[in-house]
Amino acid sequence: MSRNMLAVLTWVFLWWLTEAVPMPITSMAPLFLFPLFGIATADHVAKTYMDDVIALVLGSFILALAVEHYNIHRRLALN
């Protein structure tokens, strides 16, 4: 099992280092590779990805992108 973990870690690290695969796919790779190689269950990995703090930060980034897309920051500054 530790060899499988090292293999997945190396694989994801090489994707991250070389940017051979887009970053969102690289970041989601453990979600699919850990259960495939028997490192962890899909439920455990998914719960780790959607921790409360991570969901809060992700929601903040989505809100910031929406504010920037619709120029709400500029509207508030000019009023």
C-alpha cells in the first residue's frame, strides 16, 4: 500500500511540476487514484476534499470571481 501511495504521489507531482495536465485535473487525480490503488476509500477521500474550511475558501473564491465578472467592485467604489 505504501508503494501505491508513493506511486500516486510521484505521478501527481510530475503532472504538477510539468503542467502536462491542467491543474484542476491534477488536483482531482487523488480522488480517483486513491480508491483505484486501494490507498483509501472514495468516501474518505471525498470527505477530505470537502472539509468545512476548504468549502468556505472555495465559496469565497467563487464569490470573488462573480463580483469581478459583474464589476460589482467597481460599482461599489464609484457610488
